[in-house]
Amino acid sequence: MDIPIIHEDQDILVVDKPAGVVVNKAETLQELALQDWLEEKAKDFQQVNWAELVPDDFDDSFGTPEEIFVQRQGLVHRLDKNTSGVLVMAKNPGSLVNLLSQFKNRQVKKRYVCLTHGKFRVPTGTISAPLGRMSTDRHKFAVVPQGRDAVTLYKVKDFYVGLNEQGQEKLGKMVKKISLYQGFSLVECWPQTGRTHQIRVHMKHWKHPLVGDIKYVGKKRAKLDV
């Protein structure tokens, strides 16, 4: 597995996760996960004195730093399989609980760049809509009244017109499908909360689903996106 390393020191490892790579390994996963790659690389990690990195307000109700490190195997956060971008990993228990504290207290600023369907009427704004699991599919999320608070800031960076000649030819006379392709927006998003699939669900909720997102635009439309 070829994972580009952006930065590495005695405490942290920062990589550029490619799209298509799963972060967490699982028994049902048939492919290598980034976690497998990290386990192999961890064999070369040097032992350091990490105790001073543990925050003063560390809560051990979920375990000691060592136990949490073993449980998470150094993973501080995750990115969806088809999302590329910066992923921060800890090389010792102290840096892990320190980074987890920073994420929990929202000291970390996250920025995502997305290609969405359609043209936004308001180029800059805030999406505030609670998210929860769908009752019909527990692997998907949706905006639900009883969900957890979720806030996403966005700004449209560019807009691209709809289908080119090749795209028009591909869809032929399927008027209903052609109506789905009235341009694309390149959008920057800053999630203020860390809910699963937050940006994907918020964009779908605003009628601007992410291009190629099989889970939330459907297999047929995602296939047309390609």
C-alpha cells in the first residue's frame, strides 16, 4: 500500500490518504485498510517519554492512555473510503490522547473541498440540521428531528456548466436524467461538528448531493456521474 507521508516526528504521523482506501480494518473487509499499513509501520516507531503530552484534564473513565492507544491503534480520526485528504495519526499513547482532546474541544479546523450537483442560490452560508441514522438503512444517515446537532459552513468556489456533448450523447433523450445535470459547484466546507457523513448528508439535504456518491445519490445516478 502506497501512502504518501506529509509529516512525521517522534509523536505524530500525518499522511495524505488516497480516495478508495478504507481507514479502519474489519473482519468483513476483503482489502487492506490504512490501519493495516499503520500497524506494519509502527514496528519501527521508537519508544519516547510521552507522559508529559497527556492533558491535565485527561478523563480515564474510558481507559488509560495505553489502553486507548491499543484500542484505537493510533488512529485519531477517520475519513470515508472515497474521501482523500490529510489524516493525522499518533505514534504513542500521550500524543493520541492529546490529539483526541484537541478534536473533542474543536481546536482542530477541518476544510473539505467537494464537487456537488447544481448551482447554489446562496454562495456562502451555514447548514444547521440534526443528523441521525435512517430507520430503513442503519448504514446511512439523514436529517431527522431527533438527531444530533450538526453544523456545516460552506462557500462556493466555482461553478461549471452542465453536460458537454459527450454527456448529452450518453444520456440521449432521457429528459428526466438530463434535468439532473444542470451544472456542478465546487464547494469548500468547514464542518463545525463531527457527525458521520455530515457533509454528504447536509449537501443532499440541500439538494446538492456530492457527485459520484453512491450511498446518497443512488447507484444509477452515481453511474451516470462517472
